[in-house]
Amino acid sequence: MTIGIEYLRVVRERFAVLKGQGDKTFAQLDEEHFHWTMNDESNSIAILIQHISGNMVSRWTDFLTADGEKPDRNRDGEFKMKRMSKAELLDCWEHGWRVFLNALESLNEHDLVKTVHIRGQAHSVIDAIERQMAHYAAHIGQIMFIGKQIKGEEWANLSIPKGGSDAYLQRMLKEK
């Protein structure tokens, strides 16, 4: 196995985990929770979904051949509150992920050294992937944080719960 093939396997796996964290957060929330904000300067989960999806569609449509900032993208509009149902928001989320994951799946190890453009700036494909990893992880972390604030004690933990590190480690070592 080459390093390029391994890299693509790992990033596909990591992005699937990120998507899963968002999915598990959404499953815990009621429709009104998607539109909750702490204050006027805060983003709601709905806004973050619109932004992530808009970014994915723009960046990953014709990824290797067109600039990642498409002329028809309205980035500023992604940050305006639209009253969408939970089902509509989840459709938006899934659409962005479908475009992104299909493009990521289509890449091969030879594509990794190619150059793509984002807002006119040249990036290696690896750099573009890593930029998106950081970007999506930051926003999904925000989504999880908002969900946890809304649910409080009802929040179903998505990773190792507080005070559970030793038990988790023992389970992992036993599975090994």
C-alpha cells in the first residue's frame, strides 16, 4: 500500500467520524433547538448546517477543474437565519456531505499532488483536504457544543464521558 492510498483511506475515515458526530448531535435535538442562539452574534446549528453545506457544494463540485469558490455561492447568505424545518436542514446537511464525499471518493493517489484553486489561490489537493478537515471539525465542534448546552444533563455523550477515561482505556486494551 502506498502512502497516498493510506492517506486517502485515513481522511475518508476521519470525515465519516466527523459527519457521524453531527448526525448523533442532530438525533438528540428537537426542531426548535436547530434555531437556538445564545445572542445575536452567535450562529445557530441551522446556520452552521447551511454554511457547511454551502462550503462543501462550492469547494467540491468540479473539485479538480474549477475554483472552489463558485460564482453562484452566497456565503454571506449562509449566515442569515432562514426558518427551515429539521427535515429541510437534514436534507441540506446530507446534500453537502454527498457532494463532498463523492468528490473525495473519486480521488486517487495521483490526484494528491495536483493543484486546485480556492478563491484564486493555488493549493495542493492534500492542502485543500486538510483545510476542509480543520474547517469542518471546527464547525461540527460548535454544533456539538451548542447541542450539549441546549440538552444539559439530557445530553448523550458522543465520546468518553467525564470520569470514564480509565474504564474506556481498559475496554480498548481488552479489545486489542
